[in-house]
Amino acid sequence: MRNYRDLLIGLCFIQSLLISASVFGQEANYAVQVDSVRIVMQDMPASERLNYLAELARKQSVSPDYRQYIRLYEIEARKQHDDAHLIKALAMLGRSYYPENSDSMLIFKQQVEPLAQKNKDYAAYLDLFGMYNYALIWQGRKDGVEESVREYRELAMELGNVGAMELADQNMAYFYFMNNMPVEAEKLYLEALHSKEKRGAEIAGQVGILVQLFNNLPQVDKRKMYLQQAIELIDRYKNGTEKDPNSDQLIVAHEYSVH
């Protein structure tokens, strides 16, 4: 019995060493990458440094060090007293906690809001706000969700931002689906979809709505119909001449979900 216990202790010790080595390796690798970034930026003009860090943070979105790269961007924006880039950096940090940590998202939303109001620069704030609403719903929250979406929609209407108004409808549609109200959900999703079609919005956003309808509606015939529409839009995008790098990633994700 003692030998068995000693073996378990030994295995646990080895495992802790391996975990520590892995963490140390990741930290060391990140430190080397940060040094490389600083070397690259040495001779850059101030404005170029911010654009470089913004693009670097965006490209590292699938990296385990994603948040650290955004922090570099945030620090440089604060150093240069550049509110436009600081708004983007803080909004990116907030979005990095989606969907599992709405409390952290709220902290960054509250930091971005006064900067957006001061500078009349709402684009990144609206994106974060809409994703925050999704996170609340994904976590199963009920109290305050409708109020938050209503506040979001009112701001979008005040700013005349049609895309954000559509996202508000999608927020509520998702809330209805999560609370077994498919009729209401379908109605709002279709309103958002028709609005996107009317203004010629990005295909990826339209496909996203159709995928939600396909995934969540109880009627098999309707699910097949929306699936076919999604596949047709994906094919149209893939065969088209105008490409958007951001849409490319979404189209791949949607294509995977419907096949």
C-alpha cells in the first residue's frame, strides 16, 4: 500500500515538473517574441507603431498569448495618449473574455464607454457591447439581459448605426432561442437578415443568421430550407471576386458547421 502511495506521489511530482516546464517554456517563448517586437518597432514612427501593434494583436487572436499582445498595444496607446487606439485596445481586451466571462467584459465595456463618448468614436464600443450581450445570454443570465439589449438598441438608433441595430435584433433572437421561444427568435433573425440583404452587408453575417436558424429551429423543413440558403451564400462568396480576410475566417467556420 505504501509503495502504491509513494508511486502516486512520485507521479504527481513528475507531472508538476512537466507543467512547470511547459509554463516556463511558454513564458520564455513569449518574452523572446516581445523582444523581437520591440526591436522591429525601434525605428518606426509613433503612428506606425500603433498600427503595427493593432495588426499584430489581431493576427494573434488564436494564440495563447493573445491577451498579452493586446496589452502591448494598450500600453503603447496610453504612452502616446492616443484615445482612438486605446478604445480599440480596451475593446479587444474585453472581447478576449467572450463568451465565458461577462464580468470581465463588463469591466472593459465600462472603461471604453467614457472614451467613446468623449471622442464620438463608437465602433469598437458597439462591437464589444453586442458581444457582451451575447455572453450574458450564453451564460444563461436572464436578469438584466433585455434591459441591456434595449440600451444597446437605443444607442445604435441614436447613432444611426444600422449594423448595431441588426445586432441588437440578433441578441434578442438568441435570447428567445435560449428561452424556448423559437417563433419570436425566427421573426427577429429574419428581420436582421432582410436588413443585411437590403444594404448589401457582408455575406458572412448573413450566413451566421441562417446557421443560427438551422441549428435552433425545431421544424425539420425550415432547418433544411435555411441550411440550403446558407450553403448557397457560402458558394456565392467562394466564387465571388471580392474577398474580405475577416469574412474568410467566418465563412470557413460557418461552412464547417453546415457540412
